[in-house]
Amino acid sequence: DQQVKQNSPSLSVQEGRISILNCDYTNSMFDYFLWYKKYPAEGPTFLISISSIKDKNEDGRFTVFLNKSAKHLSLHIVPSQPGDSAVYFCAASAEGSARQLTFGSGTQLTVLP
Amino acid sequence: GAVVSQHPSWVICKSGTSVKIECRSLDFQATTMFWYRQFPKQSLMLMATSNEGSKATYEQGVEKDKFLINHASLTLSTLTVTSAHPEDSSFYICSAAPAHEQFFGPGTRLTVL
């Protein structure tokens, strides 16, 4: 049972436009959500996170939106740059679970110049 | 962000030998570290949670006797793949969390011949 789902395996966006990556979850115990960026043969790099008490968190070009009622979060990157091309994973954790992360399957973002 | 290192970054070994991978938190103390593996084009799979001073907690389906974890100090956890076989070839990644966000090491590529 996949508790965190990224239904789009890939996304292509033109440079300068907005990239929107989506993530759905099923476990209502999750209270903290994170986005990671990963290049091949490297460890994931933390991008941005959001607590369940918020619905939006912004950091530079990256904004994460959380819709708890829909159990949905999204990562917006604007403007997109070719260097943003990577696999993006969303992850979730719950209080009391030693903050173990449950990862989605990832979305390959390609930003076209 | 916090820095997590892994050593070695890649290793090739013969079938039947054991391989040790080190994970260090460089600028913070971590009572808990996590070990993941990633197969090509797949998401990160949590293998075990490493607890300083106590036994690791393994995920279902992960052999404790095959993947030995030692968390001897607040900055070091080791994963030993015992009697490695070709099917153990994978990308192994560790992480640690000074707070809610987990920070990942750069990963170790293990190839078992």
C-alpha cells in the first residue's frame, strides 16, 4: 500500500515557466511533508518542507502548498531553470515514528532551454 | 543545511565478501540515522533505523543478519553487508535528522561481482 504517491513519473517544462509537481498521501497521521531533489548516483538534497499546521511555505523560487482535506501537496518552482532538471521526491513523516520518511516514487522534471 | 557524509562512495567486491559502509553526521549529533537503498529508476526504500546505543529497527523483509547496523556514537552509523551477493548490488544511502528535516549522505554504489 503506497502511502505517498506521485502519479506523474515525468514532467517537461519550458525554461522560465512554472513547474508544478504533485503528491498525494493516504495516511492522515502524517504531519510533516518534505520535498527532495535527486540527481543520479547522489543522495537526495532537501529543498523545502511544510508542517501540517500550515498550508503554504515559500523559499525563493520554491513554494510548497498543502491541502490537508484533499491529502494533497504540490511543489511550485518558478521560474524554472535547466539546472532544476532532476528527480523530485515528496516525503512524509508522522510524529512518534522516529520521524521516518515515507517517500513517493519520484517525478523526473526536465526543464527545456 | 546539515552535512552527512558516507564512505566509501563506491565499492566493488567479490561475491561472499563483506562490505562496510560508514555514515557520519559532520556538524550535528544524531541519535537516529536511517539506511535506505535505491534500485535503478525506483524510489528510496527504507531498510532500517539506526539507534545510538541500541539495536537497529529493521523494516519488514530486510534481513537483520545480512545487513548489520552499528550506531556506536552520536555521529557514526555503519552498515555492513555480510556475505554479499550480486543481488545486493544497489545504491545505499544514509540520512540523519537534526530536526524534522532529514539530510542525506551522497550514497554508496555497491557492485557485487
